[in-house]
Amino acid sequence: MPRPKKRQVVLDTETTGLNPQEGHRVIEIGCVEIINRRPTRNHFHVYINPERTIDAGAIEVHGITNEFIADKPLFKDIVADFLAFVRDAEVIIHNAPFDVGFLNHELRLHDQALGNIESYCSIFDSLVYARKKHPGQRNSLDALCKRYGIDNSHRDLHGALLDAEILADVYLLMTGGQGSLLDDEASIESAGAVTIQRLPDDRPRLKIIGVTEDELVAHEQRLLAVQKASGDCIWLREA
């Protein structure tokens, strides 16, 4: 039987300030979908009129201005579509308490009966995971991009959809890299019919190609670069 699909949604928000308890609101939500560890082209992205001004410090971070946001829909206009997108998924957020706190604040302002976001989906905090995987190191999204070799040089300002796309790349590498070769549905359905055929004993020997001195030097330089970026390279540890 086909393996059930695991649906995940990587989410990020931008806000008018730092604390919803001080009246700050969500102004952008960006979500990207992952199914069986493969990003799809399905995403949810919306700008929201917060019905208040945006702090100057927040504008410096994300670049979203009061003028830009003035004609955007209110949260009540997008909440049904948003909840439908995240429903029954595992939602991946970097520093989840921040975004979850703001989203729950928005839900309460709109309709107390809606409850919390956690009643629609499960939450995976990638920052908590990163701190366990890389204790004592910086685990911001930018630091993780550097550690895992993800190019985020195009990100001059923060943006919810862009950050969600970057976090999706970080999450997949941090939690194991490329998914199983049997992740795609066609392979899963046919896996039960796969047979293993052993090669005959008289098959030609594989050609062994040695490395050059230049390649050895380049390899050593690469390991030193990994050591510098991550703080620990297992291939440079003493036996």
C-alpha cells in the first residue's frame, strides 16, 4: 500500500513590532508546503492591513511601510484561507513562540471561538531543534544558512515568504538532507514489486582512479573551511 503522505508547512510572519501584548499585529504571512520531504510549488502568501501604524524599527527590518500596507486585506478577510492551508499539517517555524503568539493574538481578536493555531496543526520549532543539534553555537536563520552552505545573499530585508523558503532549505538539510529515494509516490507504489538481481562473479573489475596532489590539497582546504564554519569537522578529528 502507498505510504501516507506527510504534509509540512514552513511558516514565517512579519509584524508591526515585537509584542502582541502591546497591540502589535501581523502584517505578512508566508508559507511553503513540503510533502514527504520534497518542497512543492504550493504556497500561501498575504500582506495584511494591521489597522495600526508600524514601528520604525520594524520597517528597518522588513521594509514594509504603512503606505504599502494601507490597502491590503484585514486579518478577518484571510483567516479562513490561512487556516485551511495549515490545517492538519506539521508547521515548521524558527523561534515558534514569537509567530505562534502573534497568530493566536490575531485569532482571539477576530473570534474567540476559533481557539489557538495549535488546534489546527502541530508546531515544530526549528530553533529548538537547531540548539539541540548545535549546542553552544549561533542558530539564527542567517547562521544556519552559513553553516549549511545555503546562499541567502539575495535577502537584504526580511520577508515572510522569502524567509519561509530559506527555512525550508535549512530544515531539510538540518534534519537529514535529501529524502529517501522512495519518497516520490510512483516509487512508493512500485517498491513492493522491486527485485534484486545480483551481478555475476565474472563482471569486470571497477577501475580505480587515484587522486592527484592538487586534489588532496583542495580536499584539505575544504575540510579546514568546514571546520572554520561549523566549529567541528569530524574528518579532522584525531583518531
